[in-house]
Amino acid sequence: MKHRKEEDDLYRRFARKREEEDRKIQSEFENEWERELQRLTHKFEKELATTKRNREEHSLLTLRHEQQKEDLEKNMTLRRSKKKESITRKMLEHERYETAALVDRQSSEMLELISARRSEYMQNESIFLDDEFSEGTTPLEYPLVAPAPVPPAVSKFQIYTDPIEFEDVDRIAISVAQEDQKTFTDLVRQLVGRCTTDIEKARTIFRWITVKNLNAMHFDDDLRGDTPMGLLRGIKYGTESYHVLFKRLCSYAGLHCVVIKGYSKSAGYQPGVKFQDSRFRNSWNAVYVAGAWRFVQCNWGARHLVNAKEAPKTGRGKNDSLRYEYDDHYFLTDPREFIYEFFPLQEEWQLLKRPITLREFENLPFVRSLFFRYGLHFADEGYGAVVFTDDTGAATVRITMPTDMQSCLIFHYNLKFYDSDEDSYDGVSLKRFVMQSVVGNIVAFRVHAPCSGAFLLDIFANAVTPQEYLTGEPMKFKSVCKFKICCEELQTVMVPLPDCASGEWGPTKATRLFGLIPITHQDPLIFAGRSLDLQFRMSRPLTDFMATLHKNGIEEKKLSKYVSHNVMDDIVTFIITFPEEGQYGLDIYTRELGTIMHSSHHQQLHNSSGSSSGEKHLLTHCCKYLINSSKRN
């Protein structure tokens, strides 16, 4: 109640100050308006008196005077709103600072009060313990004073491996979020009353904030502190951030928590950008749980994500503003992963054994939370945010995926010019200057810049089973990492890849989707003579094969006679002859026996051959090869 009164007083002071400033601005501009109006009127009357003019000239002078008055009013209204905006911004900054300072002090008081009560309780309990019970065997107590920041000895994976472990406490947070509480005491009791560990306490608070869509909540104008929404008025007014609220709730639950300020690779950031001003400034938390300081970023945890963990929606009406998707990556994030997106102003809050500099932070590859969720890492050491091409305009980014994700991870990419949204060069899509291939557990993106300059390579991924891929809804890919590709000079002219179906090159996709195993050619790139036989073994029955040949400058129809195939037992053979030397692309399509395709997110062809009734079947793209044909091979 003492804390509430202090906060009420603070908000009343804010309101008074805002009213005062409003009155002051109003008065200033009214005085200025009177002065300027007097000056204009005086000038107008003088002009009328000193010149003997006819009625028409009088009308013109009057019209001009009215216009000048109107212009003056417009000008002053604009200036007043700009001044008001500027003062409001400065005041809000000051209010945020004051609110954070108040929460800081109140959090310390609450933690002291809790630790005093805890000591009292422990002393009373110890009376009932056996005499043999020695001090050395007491359970590890939560520290009374906030420990100094040091790197955690145990990783997040060692604390929990799957968010499902928090299913029960998450359910508590979701049900508490569906009600409105009048005091922080009620809110915190409902959230942590049934929690058995400090990790569970931090978890329910994190999930409550991510579920309660605070930005979408409807607030009444009359926000007294003792109303349910009064608790969250700081969020409405913009004086309290998610991070300050998280710290406040943690302290009321007896947990040490700090707000950390620094830079983040947030909205609008592109690889290669320098952190010089306040543009990418951000705040986040560290909470002391499981014997160490650990990072929490509620704001980013609350962002809508594809494949995010979801809880069932319950109720209607006011609960429509609740959201159940969240990003688990931002709860107790390991410092070595957190540093890719967040750089604290105070070095010790990197929580790393070997802290990095701001320049090193700028040069770290720009990776998103999904990169870590999928267990990805870069196959080669030394990737920076900016990748330079060689003198042929080539650069390669190689990503390693965990073995258990190989069968379900699908990648995609986009290439555009760095400084614009232009994604074509000379009328050709820039995607045709990137070769994506998967060999084993490594996915490679080989970029060939068509001209000198800077490009943005965005790499996307999605985890989806082959069954879902073949029969599911359109897939939503989310970005896992981005690179700035710099081509300083180009010695050779790059031609685009043949215009095949989009996506990865090579037979890996055929094996993943259809169990089609390559016998003759395992690599995406084939060097051939004037003819080529490609063989696959079917590990399950497939039907309706089809292949199409592509070459820059030649119509696809003209190349159809150069491709044929035959099936013998479980072996399918594609026979290609090349009408001339050069680079070709080969697309292969098929479908499973007895399947009716209704998918819309992958490339398909209608094929009426092989069907006695002429009925058309939808074929799915299963793989493609890049073939360089020459007499020498």
C-alpha cells in the first residue's frame, strides 16, 4: 500500500506537470498570436489610410490581409504542435527515468522485506530440526544480496531441454492473465504461489507478460491506482517498459532482477550497420535463478512467431487481446547466443568469459532466434555480418544443421540489392544468381554477383515433415540469418542460372520427399558430354515421372524432345541429349502411387501422360540438377 501511494503521488505529479506545460504553451502562443495579429492589422490599416485607392484595390488588400491571417494561424498551429511534441517527448523521457528509479527503490525495499521474513521463518523452523542437522547440509539458499554478474556455469539446456517441462506453470500464467488483479500482491501471489523453484517463478512472470498483450489492452481514461488496469497504467502512458514491469514483479516474488541497457539488432537493422547513435538502443533483463544471472527479453519473447508454442484459446470478449504464441529462446538465453543480438553498455553484463567489443558485435553474423532453435551453426569459421566476394563475384555461406533435423528442415533464400528493394538485374530475378544446395547435413548458398555493389542475402528455414510438405498448407518461412554480400570489383560477367523451379539444387530433396535415391549422380552440379544418363532407385512406389530441360536463351518447349525416361523394376533412368554445349538445368517431377495432390506451396506440373483416361495428375517437383555440357567431357 505504501508503494502504491508513492506511485499514485508520482503519477499525480506527472499529470500536474503536463497540465502546467500545456497551459504554458497555450499562453505563450496566445500572446504571440495577439502580437502578430496586432502587427498585421496595424500594417493593413496603415496601407488603407495612406493610399487613395478604388473599391477593387480595397477588396484586394482585404483579401490579402485575410490570407495573411490564415497563413499565420496555420503556421502557429504547426509550430505549437511541434513544440508540444518536443516537450512531451522530453517529459516522457524524464517520467520513464523517474518511474524506473521508483521501481528500483521499491524493488530493493521489497527484497529486503522478503529476506527478513525468510530469515525469521528459517529461524523458527530450525527449532524443530534435529540437533544432528548440521549447517553444512542446509539446502542452497537464495542469496539475500544480489551477486555480482559472472558467466553462468550451467547452460540453459542443462536446466531444461523442452518448454513442455513448464506446461503446468505456463497454464497458471495463462489463467491468471485472463483475470484482472487490483494489486501487485494479488497478481504475484496468483502467479508464484504454487511455484516450487526460483526458475518456475521467473517463468510464470515471463509467460504472464508474453500472454498479456499489454499494448492491445483497453484502458479507461480514469486510471486510479486501485483499479485493475491502474496496475498497468505505466504501460499505457509509456512510462514503464516490459523490462521495468518484469523487474518489479520479480522483486515482489523475491527474485533479484536488473534492467540492462545497450544496443540490439532490432527492427530496421541490416548486417553491416554501425551502432553510433540511439537508433538501436534497447533494454532487457537479467534475473538471478538456478544459481546464476540469466537473460530474459519479454518484449521479443512476446513477438508472434511461426511454429511458436501455442496454448489453446479459451474464452471470448476481453480475452481476445491475449496471445498464446511466444518465443522460448528469449527465456534464460545462454550468453553466447544472446550476444548475437544484444550488446550491453556495461561489459560485465555480457556474462561472457571473453567479452567482445562493440566493433566485434557489429561484425557478428546477423542471426535470429530460429537459427538457435533449429540448432544451426556456420560450417566455416570467421563469417562476419559482411561477406566479400572473390574477383569472379562468388561468395558462399554454408550452414550446418543437426543430424536429427536433416529430414525436416527446408531452406529458402532471397537476394536483393542492399540499398533498395530491387530484386532483379537486367530483367532477371537475383534469385537466379544464387545456387542453394544440400549435401549431407550442410546447406550451402553460393552467390554469384551479377555486377559490383552490395547485396542482401536473407536465408529462411522451416521445420516440416515430408508428409506435411507434400499435403499441407502453404508454408511460412522465417528468416534465420542475413548477410551483406559485397562485390567490390568483377572480373568476369556472370550469367544467371537456368530458369528452373525455385529452391535447392541436387538430389537430397528427392530422397527427403520421395525416398528417391541417386545411383549415378549425388552432387547438384554435373559435368557431362553431349549426352547423360541419370539413375535413381525407388525405395517406395512412385508414378508419373517427368523431366524438363532449361537453357538460357532457348524456349523450354524446344528442349522437351531431348529428355526421356524409363522405369525398370525399382530403377528410373532419365536420358538427356544436349543440342549444343553450355549450361542446362534439369527439373524432375513425380508423385506417389495413389496420392491425390492438393498442396499449393511447392512447384507442380499437370501431366496427362500415363493416364488412360487422359485425366490430369498433379506432379510435385522432387529435385533439379545443374549440368555443364561440353565436348571435352
